[in-house]
Amino acid sequence: MVRRPDVRFLLAALLLLFAFSAAASAATPAAVDPLTPEERQWLTAHDGKIRLAPSPNWEPLEFFDENGRYRGLVADYMHLVEERLGFRFKVIRIDSWENVLTLARHREVDIISAAHHTRERGEFLNWSPTLFTLSNTIIVKKSVPGVLTLGRMQNMTIGVPAGYAVYHYIRGTYPDLNLVPVSSGREGMRMVSFGELDAMIMEVPNALFVIEDQQITNLRLAGTIDFKVELGTATRNDWPLLGSIMEKGLALITEEERADIYNKWVRLEQIPFYRNPTFWTVISSMFIVVAVIMAAVIAINRTLKMQVAQRTEELRVNEKRLEALLRLNQMTEASLDEIMAFAVKEAVKLTRSRFGYLAFADSTGWLFVHDSPYAAAGKGWTATCTPEGFPDEFKGFWGEALARRVPVTTNDYPASNPAMKGVPTGVGPIFRYMNIPVLKRGEVVVVAGVGNKPVPYDDADQRQVTLLMAGMWRMVQRRRSEEALKQSEKRFRDLVESALTGITIVQAGEVVYNNPEQERIMGALAPFGTRRDETIHPDDLEAVNRFSEAVMNGEPGLHEAEFRFTPTTGSKDEGRQIWVTCRANPIEFQGESAMLINTMDITWAKELEHLLVVQDKMASLGHVAAGIAHEIRNPLSGINIYMSTLEKRVAAGRSMAELEPVFRQVRSASGKIESVIRRVMNFSKPCEPKIVLTRINKPVREALALSMMMLTKSNIHVEQRLDEALPRCYAEPQLIEEVVLNLITNAASALKAWPWEKRIRVSTFLEGGEIILQVEDSGPGVPREVRDRVFEPFFTTKNNSTGIGLSLCHRIVTDHGGSIRVEEGEGGGARFVVALPLEGDRGESRNVRHGL
């Protein structure tokens, strides 16, 4: 970029040539030393040693020019102090304002020429009276309308010089603003001009100077903020004499001198030449140098025209780049190929290249060649789809960028690749090329390149292509994520739509989704939404209401309901009772709380269950009828035989003494029939046991005594293990005796055909707060598949048995508040375990049993 000559410097040099004599007499030494002897002695000892640190890049207040000289408004103040007090500062140059403050805190800087007083800085610095006060202005692009204030900039990115007092003020007063600390006002205004910041806040003189010096034409002052910078000279607070000396030295500067210094460096408007006294002083000398000035003006005008043209072109390219980025971000409905093609073509247009190349590490890329020598809108393109990844036949495009992982620009391509290796056919000779890698987690994912620009590629081209490709990569990533999400949602929806379970989602008290299976099962009925209570079975209405209330209120936890309903008119299942089971649990649906309800049609299972119950009842009835018939048939046959004998003996005129044996046999047979009927009646209509406190071992021993003769005849060995220390329990001794007799009889029956050792063990003991009664045999045991049914009424696996005995035992034990179970014994036989509650548990167990 061509540097514009400093016209003001040239002009000032000419003026100083003719006004040297007047300038030589401008300074008049002070007649009286303003310092005390102690101050003068101290200052003399520190002459040339007092370290003064100006703020860097703070034009026009203070700065270092291209020759390294300390200049500016504040610099003029410091030079006058040196002149009036007769000493020199040691001016040190520091790269940033934050480092100036850091060095001052560590006593490596003695004086800061101009700074705003803050509480934090006051910990290590003293301040002179205020030299001058500056306003802070808001700088934006001219395209931003209206007057701005800090309260209207919430959605803007705002640059503020790092470490400045105004930065800390805005951060503390407006914490919601998005502040970006920048190294200097010049850098911040450059970023605003190129769209990297929305606004910049800085002092008015600094802003005006940068705009004029940099010839920035697209910025304007949009307003001021309510914070003013009061600048004073700051000295280290452990040198009080230095502060006193500086205060006296600054006081020697007159108000007229202060005004001249300010007007010299800060001009808000151009002063007409006829009102400038200096003009009349140098008017005579101007005629002498008019020819030189005219020549300089012509040269400067030419330079300015070139700069204006260059800046105009830069602005045009910037606008084109921003327009391309905007259009790229608006391609929300475009395909990936369309997005990639647009990015490559725009990169070619923006850089005025001949062709463009784009390759992806995980997919195919594109090579676009423009048909005309120079890229221009409306011309044709030749497009070639490249293989996946970074193919070798295109290595001349991506090789160096992939290896170095940084942008690579070659304005003499034949010198870097004389053999043109890795350059595909159809591109033509390449004389310039620039390739830009896009990285993700340190790995190259995209390489983009443009080539054959008519003039050499520069940093602006590199920046434009980098920004464009970064935007393209974000669009590609977002589109891939969107497509993956759509595919995932489709798979999930297909799964839900094809599910064999009804699925409903309820949100904010409304049904927001039903899958087809839910519609098939429930139809218009929804127990968790709008429903007709008359369609629900009355016995299930209360449970449905509870379930519906929990679902509609979004209560946490798992909720279940099983109910019956009759489909409404018009349904294919009209009039048929449907059984369903519903389960609801909370979920998050589309970012909000909801309830997910799964519904299963269990009508077929319930009908099958009902059919099995009916069949089981019919089987049980058949067993009962067969058992009763078997029990009654033999006594009835005997009665018939005895009646025939009695008839013959009566006809023969036998005496009563001879008839008496027949009568006894008839009565015995009828007694057996009555016994069978009584047992059946006792089972079907049992009476409440007469429970009293008793020792459980007593009825156990009586049962053993009654069965001992039968067991001895059957060669069955009986083993007794009765705990004599058992506490008393509530029981009816006769019923407990009957239970033990039935269990012993059942065990003896199982051992009847047992070829090995025949043994029955009867035990009592205390366990877990209950009295345990066990009857165990050494027989074949009870098969696992029938253990759950042995206590069912009329169930039996033996011939000539009604199946009432064990069911009676179960009922008697249950009436005592206890439990009975069957399990495998030590030797593989059957072990029946009876558990009876102790004295203290009787009340609770009986309450439970009788529903009290």
C-alpha cells in the first residue's frame, strides 16, 4: 500500500524555516526559581533519571512518531515542564497501556504523563490537578442510523481500549454490554470499519485524529457517553517531592499556552485561513515556495487519487464479501452441493481468479473453472466433481496446505511446482495459486483454493477466502447435523408408528400425540383426556379416575391402571368388552415436561385367563364329584347287600337277635356316608375356630399317639424333635391335632409303596417370632410343578382320594393367622412347614384374617 506523505509535516518545516527567529525568542526563562531548595536539590540529583512512560498509540494526545520522537498534546506539556524547571525526563517506550500501569505499580515507572484517577491506581500513584477533560464518543459505521447511547447498545459488540478507565466504568455500570478490549483506538476503529466490531468507544480527539490520519470514510460519530476522562499527571506516591515538583512545573504553563497546545493538536473544525494569525506572519514566505508547494500538491493529489481508488476498491470487495457471507447464511434450503458450489464460485469472484477448488476429507469436492479469462457474474462455469478425500491427482492443489496446515500463497507457481505434478487436466497453465485449509480440532477437514488471478494475491484475498470457507464449513456442518437429526427422528417415528403397543403423549393437560396402535385400541376413548365415563366398567371407574388425574397433573413417578371399557358406537368392536393396561411415566417432549403412556390390549389374555379358570373349576368339580361318588358308592353297595339279606331273613321269620348284625352293618355304612357329607360340608362352610392359649406340643403328641399303631404296622419309623421350651400360642388343639393327623396320614400314604427307608420326622421349634411345626418324610417328595397346587381343594395325585385333606389343613392354618408351605426335605422327601403366630401376634393376625 502506498504511504501518503505527511503534508502537515512538510508545511510545518517550511514555516519553521522562515519563522526560526520568532521561535527562538518564544521561551523566556523564569526570573525566580519556583522550587524550594530541597526540591531543587532533589531534582538536580534526579535529572535525566526520572522515568516517564507515555501511553502508547494515543494520537494526538501522545505518541512516538516514525523517528521515535515523543510528540503530542501531553508531550508538549511535558516539554514545557522540562524547559521551565531546567531538567530532562528519561522517556521510556512501553508497548501497551496495561504494561504501563503494571510497571508503575512495581515502581519501574516514576511518572505517567496523563491518566484518569481511579481508586485502584490511587494505591500507588498521586495526581496533579486536572490538565484537561475529554469526552468519550461512540464510533460506528455510517450505515448504522440514529444517535446511540450505552443503554441502546445491548445487542452490539463494542470495542474499548484495554485497561482504560472508560473500560472499567462501562464494565461496572453496564455489565450486560458485550465489551471487547482492544490494544488501541486505532486498532478498534479499523475493526469497526471492516465489520469485526459494531462500535468503538474512545476519546474524541483520538477518534478524530485516527479518522483523518487513516482516511477512514465509512465511519461516523454516533453520540457520546456519560463518562468524561479527567486527565492529570500521575507520580509514584512514595516520592512526594516529585509530585510537588510536577504540580509547580505544570502551574507555570499559562492558560494561553494551554489553549494553543490544545488547538494545535485538537481541531473539531477547520479554522479559516484569514482568521489564523500565523498566516499573515508567513504570507511573504509562501510566495517564495509556491512553486514547490504546487508541485507537492500535484504529487499528493495523484497519490490521494490512487489511495481513494484503492480504498474504494477495498470497500467494494468488502461489501461483496459481506454480501456473499449473507447469501451463504441464507441458503437454508439449499443442498450441500449447492452450498459448496456457491462458496467456490464466490471465492473465485472475490479474488478475481480463473478457477477454484474445494476438497473435503470425508466426502467429494468440486473443481470450478471459469470460461472467461477473468471471473465475472453471468459467465459460464465448467464443473468437475473430485473423488472423496484429498486425491493424488489434485495434490498440486492441496499438498502444501495439508502438510503445513496454514494458508499458502504462491504468486510464482511454476517455480514451486515446475513439473506441474498433481494438477488435473483442463485447468490450463497455473501461474498463481492460493490454498486455504479449514481445521477442526487441529486436523484439516477442508482445503479450498483459487488460482490464476491477473495480479498477485495479497493478505486481503487470503482473509476473504478464509472467512468465506469458514462460513461454508459451518453451513456444511449444520446441514449434516440437520440431516442426521431428520434421519434419526424418522427412524424413531417409524418405530413408534409401527409399535404393537399404544403410545400417547400428554402435555399441559392435552393429548399431543397418539400412534396408530393407540387409535386402534382406544378409539375415541382416552382415560387421560376427553372420555365418556359410561363406556368404562363401573368397577374400574375409580382406578381410571386416579390414573387420569395423575397423568393430567403430570405427577412424578410411575402410574399404572388396568380397566375394562366398551367401545363407542361405530367401532368394529362395538358391544365387546375390551381389557387394557396403561402405564404412564414422566418424560421431556420438545423441551417441556410431558407424560408418556403405553397401552396394551390384554383382552385376549383376560379371555384366556377366564377360560382357564372355568376349565379349572369344571375339573375341580369333576374331581369332587368323582371323589364323593367313590366315597359313597361302597357304603351304598353295602347297604343294598345288607337290605337284601335283611329282606330274606325277615321273610324267613328270623328273630330280632339274628337281624341285629344286619342293622349294625346298615348303620355303619350310612355313618360312612354321613362322614363323607360332613367333611364336604366342613370344607365348604367352616366355622371360626375356638382359639385358646395352648402348648402346641400337646395336640402334636396326641396326633402321634393316634397314628402310632398305623405307622408301626406300615414299618414306618417316627422321629420326634419337639422343643419343650416353646412359649404358648393361640390355637384350637383339636384342629391342630387334625392338621398333624392329616399331614402324618399324607406322609404315610406317600411311603406306602416306598422300597427304601420309611421315616417320618415331626419337629417343633421357634424361628423369627413364630412357632414352626414340620412334618417331613423320606419318600419321593412332591414334584416342583405341582407344589403350588397341592393346597387347592380337590387337587390330588393319588387314587381313591378326594383331595380335601391338605386344603383343609391350609384353611385351618390360615384361620389361625399362620401359613403352610411344602418344600423339599433333607433326603429329597416332602417337608410340610406350618408357621403359627405367638401370643402377642394373635390380635393382628386375626384382624387381617377377618378384615377388621
